[in-house]
Amino acid sequence: MRLAVGDVVRDRSDMAIGTVASLDSYNTRLVVVSVPGGTLRVTSGRDLELVRRCSPPMTSMHRLVAMLIVVAGVFVAYIAAHSVSMLGGSWLLMYMAALGAYMTFEIGYRVAVRATGPQRFRV
């Protein structure tokens, strides 16, 4: 299982719910869980069950970059479809060219978001 700081987990031994506070630096199989009441509990990663992933909200800059990527992808898709049309291609070829051009931007954006997102550790 891969966990990040802030993920909500349940301890299988007594069904206590808490958030991942950190990983034990000496033993990578141990996880420090913050349970209600402000106490910290060190448990094995095998005894934990993932309830909810931590996902920080999008910032305004992140939203702006996402919108610019979509606009650029649509513009490049139009250019690709128009170029195929001017060369005498069929509608299917125009569609495939537009889809490929747009997905190039979309996949690049997804890779960048995943690379800069929360780091997950295997426990």
C-alpha cells in the first residue's frame, strides 16, 4: 500500500480512524498515525486500511494553468484538424489528428500534476 502524509486510515486491530502523521525513519514498515484526542500511535503498515486519500485543493494558479492547457490544446487540435482538411483528408483523419493533438497537451498536464503532487511511500 502507498501512503502519503494526511491520508485517512483505519487500524484493523481496534478500528480506530486517524490520519497519517509520518513514517518511522528507522523502520519503513511502521507508520505514525494521529488519532482523535491528539495522541500519536505507531502501527504496522499491514494493520492499516486506507479510508480516504489526502488531496489538497486546487490553488488559483493551478486553475489558471489548467485552463491555459485546455485552451492551448483546443487551439492546437483545431490547427491539426484544419491542416488535415486542407490536405484533403477525410473527417475521420481530421478527428484523429485533433484528438491526438489535444491529448498530447492533456497527458503532459497529467504527468506534471502527478510529478508535483503529494509523495506516496510504500509501506
